[in-house]
Amino acid sequence: MAETTLSGATHPILENDYASEWMGIEVLAVSDGHATIRMTLRQEMLNGFGMAHGGMIFAFGDTAFALACNPIQPAPGEENTITVASGVDINFLKPAFRGQVLTAVADRRSSAGRSGLYDIQIFAADAGAPASGNQSSSPGELIAEFRGRSRTIPKK
């Protein structure tokens, strides 16, 4: 069930993440403090207005946030901790529609002790248009801004 990055590395937090699997999330890139993911909007992800349900956009951004917060290989001494959301805000800027490819780009803005601050931008592009997380090509039109506050806690 584990999702893999394009480089083939498996991220451990996706091994039992059934929500991200159902959403069809593909990991494009992940590194310390950064993650880029994408998915295609399906009919069952739409609200009654025929546009992406806000909860789907939120969940998509939250997965990018989690990947950026948690390294694939924890540093020595960090094997028994996880980083979770302590709070988030999202601003929906434009709607997205069935068949569009969403890309989320998450970046750490600050880290101090056990707390962090992350910005996640979510883009939508028509299928067939470039939807890469690559800096040289546009991932589409910005549809949402997600800001996450994280906290590192002991694993249970």
C-alpha cells in the first residue's frame, strides 16, 4: 500500500494512510522540510456545485504538510517522534473541477525546538497540461493557500 516517490523511495507515513491512497495521491518529491504531491479530481471528490469539495482540497494539502514535516529517514535520536499538525488555516482562492490535476507544494518556513511553520500552495491544471512540481514549469493556477503549524511529539 505504500506510496512511492518518483525516485522510488517509500515514505513510511503513507504505508497505512488509506485516505491518501483513496485520493490517489502521487508523491513527486520529498526532502527535509519540502514535499510536492499531485492527484486528479474525481467525481466523488466534488460537492453539490460540481466543484472540488473543500474537505478534499484540505485533506490534499494536509498530506503534503505531513510529508514535509516528517523525514523519510529520521535523524539519530528522532526515531521515536512524529510531527503532527497543531493548527492549520486554509484560504480557498478559486474552484477546481473534475478531471483537473491538483499539485500541492509544501515548504517549511520556520522551525524552532518542537514547533514548525509550513506553507502549502495548491494548484489546479487541466489534465494534459504540465502538472509537475518542478520549479521550471508551472503546476497550474493557484487555487488555495494552506498554512500549517506543527508540533513534534513522542510516538505512541
